Amino acid sequence: MKSYDFRILLKKRPARLAAAVVLALTAWGCAAGPSGPMDRPWPTYLHDEARTNTTDAVLTVPMKKAWDADVGDYRFFYPLPDQELSTPAFYGGVVYAAGTEGELKALDPATGRAHWSFDAGVPLEAPPAVTEERVCFGSSNGVVRCLERETGKELLSFQARSEVITAPVISDDRLYFASSDDKVHALDLETGGEVWTHSHGTYRTVTPRVASSPAFSDGSLFVLFSDGALTRVSAETGREEWSKTIAEGLMNAPPGRRTPVVLGGRVYVTGPEGSVLGLSADTGETLGVYNMIPARDFIVTPGRTFVLAGEERVVAVDRLSGAILWDRDLEYGPVSQVLATRNHLVMISNRTTRLFGLDFLSRTRGHIQILDLETGETAWDRKLSSSVSSGVSASDALLALVTDEGDVTVYGPK
């Protein structure tokens, strides 16, 4: 397989290759409107267990805010940055959202009315994972719970030795999750008992909080640990199948996506200085390097389009030929997350403004921007009331996110 140095390709800035983009979108499917509410669920963090962050849902622009509901914890003084890290999920005609207030809520997507609410008693920063029967999530005190999806009744709980700030994986009769002490756990969904624990063995006095959710594919989990090692772990036994150092520790690494993506026999992960590495899922061998800009997040579509979004620019390339499809500046600050629907690229950015150049008089506000996936042109954008640290989710014509002020907000067709 070829490995391209995209810094060289970027200098050439070739003309937009419309035919290549059309090919990529055709492979994804022909655009069509949603046939009903929640026909295309978003059941977990970054859409699916492989963390692809893509959906064949179709957005209709312009959009408008349908409603918002409070899931955050009001704090008059707090020494750490105000952040809400839990991304909402869509499943079965319901929005599931949690926040630092400690409650997981099942909300009506049309009105925001709560069907039920579960109070965990501690901040919830881990995104939930939802199936037909269960809603499973972790918490800051290390307790992982599964609730009955229809009622919110607790079905099982498990106490880990460290906080859980990442999304679990639900597969067959097991629940898999990572804790902040560099361990991966497998639980029996029926009994709540632990099947196995994989310990990466990172012994440090101070371990960075790495929000890296496990990705799952073909019977294996792919986990990025705090020392910068990407490891493939057998979902059956918990044994290490291979491990590759991506970065020399993540303590001082620049902001960026930490959760790997598995697609088409490759695992993609953010590497040193914002490059994105494409590795063989079977062996961990590096097959490609995408480094035309330092990326904070990226998208690999089921077709051929590869999108990298960074501090100042967002670029789309044909991931087979390396040709630049489109390239544009970011107007609203560094990107925190991107997702792709069938026809659009959705970006969340945060821009900080400082009065008189003083940090203590600064304010950060988020911005949601929707681009045409084929051309990169703006289709719709909207300024948000606060910054956004969590991700955004999409189900058919709806978008949902949680602002750092603690408001779960749903947008729909205008």
C-alpha cells in the first residue's frame, strides 16, 4: 500500500476533483430524505462501536433550535474549566443525555420533555451507549451502570477502581469499557460480573485524563492508552494482540481526537503533531500518513473522502489518490469535533475573545457550522451560547449537543 506525504500535495493545491467526490458519495448512497423519526439512530459515542462518526442521515438546512434542557451542574466557583463531555445518543424515538449534574435523562426529541431521569449522584462525563434493551454509561466515581431503556430502572452496576469518562461498547452478551487507570474491562450483561480485565501497566504518579473510548471491530477492541500506545485487545479473552506507540505520552499532547476509528481493515488514530495515521487493523503496520494540516479531528467516509479539521483550516482529500478535493479556512476558531452525514459535514468550533487582550476578561463561545460535503461551502451556521467540549450527534434531520453551560440542545429543520 502507498503512503503519501500530504504536505507536498497541499502545496500544489490541485483543482477540485468533483468526479472523485461524486464517486465517494455514490458509494455512500443516493441522497434521500428521512422516512420517519429516528429511522437512523445514533446509539453511542461517534455513532457506532467502530467510532466512525458518520451516518447516512440527511440534514435539511437551514435549521433552527427546537428546544434545550438543563443537564449541567451550576457551580459559582470551580477551579477547573467548565466542561460537559457527555455526547447525547438517539435511539427508538428518544434522546439520551447526561451531564455533570449527575442525571441521565431520556428526552422526547420533539419537545424536550423527560420520559424518565436517573440520578447517579455524581457527575456524568461518559457518553451513554444504547441498545434495544439497555442504556449503559460510566461515571466519575468509577461506577458503570446499565438501565432498562424503556423505564430507566437499574439492571446492573459495577465498581471500577478509577473514573470512567469514555463510552462503553455493547456487543452480544458483554459490556466493554475503559477506566482512567489504563484498564479495559469486560462485563457479563446478564449478571454484571467481570469476565476479564486488561491492564496496560502504565505506572505513573500522575496520569492524564484521556477521553479515548474503545473502538470495536471483528472481535477486537482498539484502545489508545495514556502513554500513547494504541493496543488491539481480544474481546473474547482480554489478551493483547498487538500494541504500537503512537505518541510518547499524551500528558502534553496538543488537543485532538483520542478515540480511534476502525474502517475497511484499517484503524485510524491521531498521531504526533496532529498527523493522522492509517494502520493495518490486523498487524498495526502503518499504511498511510495524513499530515497536510495538524488535525484536531478527522472523518473517514465509507467512500473515499477523508476530512481533516484543525486550528485554522479544514481540508478534504481523496484518501486513495491523495488529491485535494477542497480546502478552506476556519472562520469561527479551532474545531473541536466534526461528523459527516450523507450530504453534509457538521463542525463544532470554539473561539475565544479577550477584552483588552486580558485572559481573565476572556469568553469562549461555540459555533455550529454545516458544510456541503462535496464542495466545502457553508450551508448553514449558528453561534452558540457557550463553548462546546462534547460531541454532536445526528439522527435523520436532527442534531443534538450539550453546551458547556449544561444545556442539551436539539436542532431540526426550519
